[in-house]
Amino acid sequence: MSEKIVRLGGASGFWGDTPEGARQLVYSGQVDYLVMDYLAEITMSLLTRAKAKDPAMGYPPDFVSQFIAPYAKEIAARGIKVVCNAGGVNPLACRDAVEKVLAEQGVTLRVAAIIGDDIHDMVEELRGEVREIQSGAAMPAKVVSANAYIGAFPIAAALAAGADIVVTGRAADSALALGPLIHEFGWTPTDFDRLASGTMAGHVIECGPQATGGIFTDWRLVAEGWHNIGFPIAECKADGSFVVTKPDGTGGLVSTQTVAEQITYETADPANYILPDVVCDLSGVTVTQLGPNRVNVTNVRGKAPTPTYKVSATYPEGFRSIATLMVNGVDAPLKAQAMGEAILKRTSLIFAREGLGDYVDTSIEVLGAEATYGPHGRAGGVREVILKVGVRHMDKRAVDIFTREIAPAATGMAQGISGFAGGRPSVQPVLRLYSFLLDKSRVKIEVDFEGKRIPISVMTEGQAVPGYQPKPAAPVSAPTGDVMTVPLIQLAHGRSGDKGNLSNIAILARKPEYLAPIAAQLTPEAVKQYMAHVVEGAVERYDWPGLNGFNFILNQSLGGGGVASLRYDPQGKAHAQMLMDFPVKVPAGWVKDGAVSG
């Protein structure tokens, strides 16, 4: 008898991802489960706002309209099960909407909702005892939402009860894949290595085609297949090992590099990647090419989980607006900068006259002039740019005034302005993120299934939260003698991601011999200096020996992060690309013999 393999398809990486991913995987005949991730920290803020307007909302309606409605009959016919976190901040409403569509189509699929992650009713009880994870700040005066990142065992319990579709709220992204593996293989709460491996399978596929060539450093290798990029499939075994692949006949690429980049995404200390069910040690993870578009992932280790959940709460902090205009002509970058400053000065004068006080925060970025690169920009003779002006103010009336004063720049400032015909920019309430830790014993999780509530017990004892203490790097000397300077991208590839107000940049050497010059020159201090235009806090570096690289943590690098940030890149998506231009000295022979380009 052949060894059992459970095939998980990552059909959605975020709210707004293409529904073609689900269609592709459903009709591929290569999956047993569809795993659909809809939530991010920004998304939770948006869903909280939606539920405040309509108590029946608070979940991504796209899940029902673009996935359940078109494919329900095919899912049932093929015996595919679905696990998603599309419940958002209202899992029961999402479950009800799914059941309504199924009933209308006459499809018999059993739907379970997992509840309990919403701990908003505990906020006042917790006010004096919790502190923000990164800043240590006390809880804000007004908290509008608070959701714990719950784990995979409630999902496994729902599947064991007979559910075909499981809808959760704020479960950890990777738990959506780990839950089915716990159910299928009978893993227990102390099977730490297997839980860690299953978690990593979920981590690799949770962002859809990011693991199959999407946002890959070497984009030219996959660009021809972007229009039909394959969504990831993890073929998982009972020992925890898994193979990453994609549907036959699709574009993209599954290679050791594409998979390694995704493994590093949104991580911190590779030896202590904390999830609700297990602390993963990814430091020795091994990726091996088995064949075309087939990569084996092994050597993931696990440790006891922490006794706490991470809770992400949101609180209001004023209003914001972001306006854009196209500016062209000679000295376009200078014109755009002057216009942005003038708009802020004019509105500040109006605020003073009206007694509204000044802005809490402002941001001017001249896009196209490489403003996001700070001192490393190469604007040259650019004659066409986009002026972006972002503002935040505690009074909505002030932000309304700002939106009113954008279009008048077309008649009262420089020539060559366009892009204002679409109307005034919108005003958005700002919901900031506040994250803290909460004992698991205080979070009551239940599976709501066919009129019954099934209480779920989880492991509430474990190790203390691992401290993020990078080990001192072993002394490495930079090349001496006959050397040449090349950009980092010649020696490494990488990926950046975000968590709150910090970003991580993983840098992975293309060849083992490139690691030494990178280690010697790409120090935390060097990265801090190079990225000083975005980083306000410290930079930490972690060794990642299994992947021949390093993980850099850039603290306070996102302008507040999420919807609180006024930056055009509030999630650090471009940070790795910026760092790829970092100059590295290498032995001149490497360039002369063609190993790297000069």
C-alpha cells in the first residue's frame, strides 16, 4: 500500500486575490483540501469598520460570491474540503451566508464556524495588565476590536465532527493547513516536529502564488507565465515532510529559491517562529529540488508552544487621506515636491484660522523620482512623476479641508498637472494596531456546527515566550586585495514582509561561497545606515544556516504600519528590493571569470 499523502491547495493569499486560483485548483484534480487565507492586520481593521456600519457584515463577502457560489457543486462532486478564515470578525454571519447559497443551489455540504477568537468583551478586564508587544505601551482608551490568533486544533475538531467547509475568524494563517493535517494524520498536541512541519506547509502556501514564482527576486524567469501563474499545492506526509508543487499546465516556477523566499516571509528569529500550536525552529530547514516544479521541504523542528495567544486589537486615532496627482515637465520632481509642501502649508493656515490644530502626521513622496529609496534614489532627468501627499489629523473636518485643496493646485500652482478629474480623495478613519499576549486558558474556543456548540480544549502550558536575542555573528573578514564592487542582487536573492510596524528582509546567498562577503559587509549597522530613510528603530540580524542566509528585522520601519501609515509602501513590500542595490566588495576574480556580473 502506498504511503498516505494529503494534498493541500493554497487558493487565496489575501482578501482581493484572484478567484482564478480557486477555479484552477478545484478543476486540477490534484487537491483534497482548499486552504483560503483572507485576513491580514490591515484586513481586520477594514472588516471591523464594515461591521460597525452593518452588524451583519464583518467578513469578506467575496468568499461567498466568488468562490462558494460558482464552485459549490464542483467542490461537492469532487469531495474537496474547504478551510478558510473568511469569517473575519463575524464567522457566524459568514457561515450563514455560505449555508444560504448552498441551500439555494441544492448542494449538501456541512459548514462549521469556529468562534472565540473575538475577545473584545474582555478588554476592560485586561486593561491594567497587558502591554503592547513591541512598544510596551498601555492599552488605548478606546478599543474597537480584539482578536486572538488561535491555532489549528479547533479546525481539526470541526473536520472530525463532519464539516466539509470550516470558517474561522482570526486563526493563524498557517493553522488553516495544519488543521486538516492534524485531522488526517492524528497528530497530537505534543507531536512538535510534525506540527512544526505542518505549520510550515501552511506558511508556504498561505500567500497563494508567492511560493510559485510570484514576487520572486528573479522575476524574468517567470514573467511569461504571470498571466496563468499556478497556485501552490503542498503534498504532505504523516512524518511532516512535504513537497511543494503547482497544477499541471500552469505558469510560474517552483524552485528551491521561490520556496525558500516564501519560507522567510514575515518571520523574525528563524529558530523561534512562534505560532499558537508550536514554536518552529526553521534554522536548519532544507529545500531540495526533486524535479521540475517539485521541491521537497524537510528538517523543520518543533518545540513546545507558548502558553499565550497573540491578540491583535485596533483602536481609533483620527482620520487620514492620501492624494495623488501626476506632474510632468522639466524638473518634474522639484515641482511636485514644492506643490506638496504648498498644499500642506495652505491647509495648515486654514486649520489655524478655524481653530482645528495642525496635522498629527504628513507624508510627501514623489513617486517616479525614487523618493522611496531616500538618499539612494537616481531621479536623473525624470520629466513625469506622481505626487503623493498623505495626511493624518484627529479631526475629520481638517482632513475634509485637505481633500478640498488638492484640485485647486491645477490652477494655482505648476503647469503639467493631471489626474485630479476623478474627484476628491476619500477620508478614512484610522484604526491603529495594538498587539498583546493573553493566556490561552482565558480564551474560550468553540465549534458552532449544525445547532451545537462544541467546546475545544487546547494545550495551555508550554515554554515562556522566546526572547529575540540574535547570536553574536562569528568574525568574518571582508575580501582584501584585488576586489570589485557588485550590487547585492548579484550575490543573493531575498524577500521582505511586515508585522505591525516592523519589516523583515531575508537575504539568501545564491551560492555558499557568497555567504562570507555578505556576512562581513551586510551587518545590522550597515543595513541600518543604508535603510535609514525608512528605519527609525534598531536593526537585528539572525543567521539562517539552512537557507545560507540571514534575516534582518527593521524595527519601526513602516510609519506605524497598516492603515495607520501614510507611506505608499506601508507593509515594506519593496524593502528587499531596495536592499538589493547594497554595494558588496567581492574578489575581482569572481567578476573576471563571469561568476558574478560587474
